[in-house]
Amino acid sequence: MDEKRRISLERADELHREIEDYLAFKEDFLRETAEIRDVLSKKHKEELMNYFDADENDWNDWHWQLRHRISSVSLLSKFIKLSESRYAMFEEVSKKFRWATTPYYLSLMDYEDMTYPINMMALPSAEENDESGELDPMSEEYTNPAPCITRRYPNRLIINVTSSCAMFCRHCQRRRRIGECDRIESEENIESAIKYIENTKEIRDVLITGGDPLMLPDEMLEKIISSVRAISHVEIIRIGTRLPVTMPQRITDELCDMLKKYHPLFINTQFNHPGELTDDAVRACERIVNAGIPMGNQMVFLKGINNDKYIVQLLNEGLLKARVRPYYIFHPKQVKGTRHFEITVDEGLKIMKYLRGHTSGLAIPQYILNAPHGLGKIPLLPKYIEESDDEHVKLFTWEGKEVDIIY
């Protein structure tokens, strides 16, 4: 064997050893997830359909999913056995922070283990009684120069068109807007927002969000999108939605046929855990992408859910298979009632450092911390530069090897 081949094979063995722990984790996780989906999720779906006297057509109808949201502890207890103390805790938290979940998302839960990540993102917990944090840590109430508008940057802004969501995520940064009932912004307010964009010539990028804008009927959503698209200086329209995750039935062919009339249009969603990448969710993403709409994912670091390097890698690689580009990973905001989800910046940076070299660049999003009080996004990066001057720079590779580069 020639020397070059021998060195190459030794390096290949070294790289295999570097990733074999992840491969073992992936194999175990996918096997366990398949068992949950094939047995538990199927069982839960059947139980839910029987309880609501529904058939497969009902289940696949997003209007049915909305009409049968589980939003009371008494109804939840029909499916998940709750101890007296947990039942009382759920009732107590419900008075402070509204919650609801779709039958679809409930079917993905573990009815025995309330620390299962899917449960934790959807169902109340005693930790939400923690009073630390703020209801509006981004000071959005002070960055709305017109109704429905949030503006933090020179050339782009947000239109918040509704407070409604299919599921009220426990880590939501806008839980202050949820209220006691679903609310769509008035036609007058939306028209005022669009008029503001028309009169603000520097705005080139408009994000339509909420709540979740895909909760609106197709006709109402199209009216908003078409009005924004008619503004000559708006180049890009984006939609922020979690419905491909929490209610994928909403992503209909009719919706996609409407949306593709308004290119360039982009959709960002939020998968936080590989358990959310179900066949239904993947099909919903594929419908969107097949309509020519690029998709990005904006994960949030959440303690106990995805603050694990292998979970993040597995999620991001799964997203790419579904043709969803991992776009951002957000550091958790200090929202009142969500402290139990917080991780440290150092913990997040270690995960980001691990990803580099262990997966493709396509599967490595930007790690973002939102500065308090609406001061904007700050990208966070592991340290790769040790020292530099006009003649050289000392760097570390993804394996931690030191490299000196002379200019």
C-alpha cells in the first residue's frame, strides 16, 4: 500500500471514530421514535377519533382540527391520566396563561411521561408560575409606529395580523397577546399597516406573522398578501408559521396554489425537536416547497427539549431531507413564565461548535440572541481565532487543532 493511501485510510478511521457515537444515538433514537409513531401515536389518534366520532377525512381537515382543539383540563384528562395535584396545577396555570393543542399534536405526546419534549412544548407546567422575566422582553409595544407593525430595522418590518395559533406553545415570546380568545386584527388596522408600508419607501422586506397568519382563511390571507405585493418597493414577503408542525392539515393544495401567485415569497417555520418531523409534517413542508416557496426553520433552544448536540444535529439533518433549510437557532428570550426553558449562552455555543465539522454547512443555522428591548439580533459564534495581527492569524479548526496562517 502506498504511503498516501495508508495516511488516507488512517484519517478515514479517525473520522469514523469521531462520529460513531452520534450514529449509535441516531439509530437508537429513530428506532424508538418509529415505535412511538407506529404504536403510541396511532393508538392515540384512534382514541381521539373515536372520542370525537370522527373519520379519516375529519382528521385531515384543518377546520375539524381547530374545532376540536383540546383547551380545558377536563377534556385533556379524558386522554391523559392526571393526578389530583397535576390537574389542580393545570387549572391554576390556565388562569394565568392560556393553553390549547390540536388533536394531531396531542396524538404525538407520551401520555405517561410529562417530561417528553412534545408534552413540554404544549402543556402547562408548574414552572410557569415563576414571576421572573418580562411579558414583552423585546419591547414590541414600543416599536410599533402603526397598528399591527413591529419595526426594528431600517428596511424591513413585521405585520402582526392575528393573536390566534393552532397551539399555544409554552415558550411563546408573545404569550401576552394570546388573550382569552382568538383575535384577528381589524380590517381598519391592517389597512393602516399597509398604508404605513406604502408611505415608507425604504421597506423592502415584510414579514407577516402573529400569532399564526395561516390561521386566517385563504381569502383573508390573500387579501393581505396581495395588498403588500402591490407595493412597488416591497421586494420580499415572508410568512412566519408553526402550523406545518402543530397542524400540518392546514397546508392544503389550495393554500399553496394561492401563495405561489405572490413570489418572491418565503416561509419560516419552527421545528424544535425531531419528534415533530412526522410524515404529516414532512408532507406539509413538501407541498410548500413544491409550490416554489423556500422554507427555513427557526429553532429555539429549549432546556429539556433540544439542548443536546445530537438532537440538534438529527433535527437539522431531518429538516434538510424535508427540504427545509435550518436558518436560525434562537437563544431563549426571558419571557415571564418560561424560565424553565432557559439555557446558558455557553451551552448553546458548545452545541454550535460541535455541529461544525460533524454535519454539512447546510445543516448549521446561525445562533442568534435577540438583544433586549428590540435592539435587534446578535449572531453568536464559537471562538475560532486565538490571535491575529497584520502578518498572521492563529486559528482553531473544528477539531480544536491549532493552525497558523501567514499573510
